[in-house]
Amino acid sequence: DIQMTQSPSSLSASVGDRVTITCRASQGISNYLAWYQQKPGKVPKLLIYAASTLQSGVPPRFSGSGSGTDFTLTISSLQPEDVATYYCQKYDGAPLTFGGGTKVEIK
Amino acid sequence: QVQLVQSGAEVMKPGASVKVSCQASGYTFTSYDINWVRQATGQGLEWMGWMNPNSGNTGYAQKFQGRVTMTRNTSISTAYMELSSLRSEDTAVYYCARAPAGGYSHFDDWGPGTLVTVSS
């Protein structure tokens, strides 16, 4: 099975900072990658699919890039409401594996 | 708007089975796959499997093969996930999530989750 590895596992940044989260697949998955945001005590929410397509209603400060094995989620200007755990997920085929998550906090 | 409403929390004994429901509204139930994802407290997301409500076809993660069954009742736009031979490690929040049908896809809407606690 393809493994999904996220880094870092946690980060602390200041409001207004640019934040980058990386997701690496153990084999190529083309662009079959989604990013989800899960705020504390809440349900996961889709941010980005097809590696770089912003889900409707998601603020444009979120962006995704990558293809093959290396992917990035970027928050261009971190806001207090972005405190959450972020997960990547592959969906090129079963199993639809999630990364381990990246917890984002405000410094 | 799209809504996925799940059944309430359950407390189960080890060895028992639990059946969680997920009732869909606000869209055509048979046009989207339903996936099930679970999350133990403080842990990450774990995909369990998918079901196409139109055909009834299913696919399960190998870890759950033989223990999980996903079904549906299209007349009431409801999907079900039954997990058998429960053990303490199955204590988790179980989510249903909608995905565009026609192959594996991202999950664009999620249910609120159902807490299943396995305890003697």
C-alpha cells in the first residue's frame, strides 16, 4: 500500500505568516490528492482536491500544489481561525490513505 | 443544502456488532458514493471503505475485511456501516463522507460523526 507522510507533525506560527505543509506519497499518485482541515472538536472539511483545486467557499489564502509524490498545502497569511489539524489524503485507488496530520497553532 | 445525519452514540460490549446509519438529504443519494472514516480520540483519520448507493457495490480496507459491511436503503436515502467482533481498539468516532461517484474521489461533505465506545 502507498504510504502518505506529512511534515511537520506540528508547527507554530504567527498571524500573517506564510505556512507550508508537505505531504509525500511513497509512490506516484498523479494529482489524486486532497487536503482537509479539522478544527478542534469539529468535522473534517475539504479544502483542496486534485492537488490544487480550491473547494468552493474556501478562502483563497489556502493553496495546494504538487504532483506525483510531493505535495504542498500553503496558507499565505495565517489567521487565528486557521488553528486546526490538516490532513492530506490520496484517492488514486484503494486504500484511500490519509497522512498523519499536521497540527497548526498560533505563536 | 447537503446534509448527512448520523445515528447517535453507542456503547457496545466487546464481541458485539454495531450498525451506524447515515441519512442523506439535499442531493440525489444515488449520485454520490458514501465512504466511512473513523478517528480514535486524539488520533488521525482512518478510511474504512466505500459504497456506491446506486449499485450497492462496496470496497473495504483490508484491515476491516470480514468485519465490516456497508449497505444502503435507497428508499430512505440512508447508508449503513456495520462493524462486528468489536474490540476496545474500535472505540472511535465514525464518520460517513460523500464522494462524487464514478471512481475513487475526494470527500466533499461529512456527517457529524457517531461515537462508538467499546467497553466491558
